[in-house]
Amino acid sequence: MKKDRRTRLITGGAVVALGLAGVGAYSASAGGGRAAAPAAAAGAKSGNTASVSRLTVAAATEAAGAALEAAEKENQRVTVAVVDRDGRAVVTLRGDGAGPQSYESAIRKAYTAVSWNAPTSVLAGQLDRAPHLKDVPGTLFLGGGAPVTADGAPVAGIGVAGAPSGDLDEEFARAGVAALAQ
């Protein structure tokens, strides 16, 4: 049994190494079967692709720093999260003394803001008309999230959590957005 596992690990490692080296797609089997021929490269027909704008890591870091700095000027202990268009965390900064709940809350606020391209305070106000929105996984309908747009389309979200009110959290998130416009 150990030999089979070792063979699988070695074979899997070789496949990963080939993939990372850009050698193409191969099929490997720990059972000693024949390897498949390289997969043919296929190009997408013109018009079947789209370009997506994304916030750079440098810009996300700048925005998060500006939001954290705005909070620190008000003596608030917060966490700031910047997520990309797909809601994945790009940068998180946990300020000194920020509570443990603030990390996840900041990410969820940022995710909510970019998902609906609206500040989370505005979205929270819509829960009376659409209470099911709060059931969407990963969202948090509390003030503190602000979308980042490029050419009118959302490219990121900034979430701040930890201040005594969502209004303050959102003020700090907006400071992060403003830093990107300078």
C-alpha cells in the first residue's frame, strides 16, 4: 500500500511540475496505464471572451491603508478588507486592538458591497422589502462596505468593521475608495 501511495505522489508531483513548466496537459495513472497524448490547444472564437478590470494589489493595499489610517485618526480599532470583483480577499489589515469578529465582518461587508455595487448601508435599508437578501451566503448587510468602480462597473469592495457603528465603518471604507481616485 505504501508503494502505491508513493507512486501516486511521485506521479502527481511530476504532472504538477510539467504543468508549472508549461509543458501542456497530460494524463497520468498510478496504475501504470499509458499516458494520453498532449491535449490540443484550442483558441476561443473571437467575440467569445471578455476583458475584466481588476484592482491591482498595490491599489488595494493603498486603499486599505487609507481606510485604516482614517479609522486610527478617530481612535477606532478596526479591520479593513479589500476584495476583488469575484469577492475574494486581496488585502486585509487588522488594526491594533481590533476585535476578533471584525476580520470576517470586514470581508463579508466588502463582498456584499461589490456583489450589489452599492454601499452596505443602502443595502441594509432594503432588507425590509427583500428580507431574503440576508440569506445569501457570505453577505453582511450592515454599514461599513463600499464598492469600488471603474467605468461604472464594480471592480472591488472595501469593508471595514470594528467601529462602534456601521456609519463610522462606512466612513472609513469611503476614505479607502477616495484614496483610489487621487
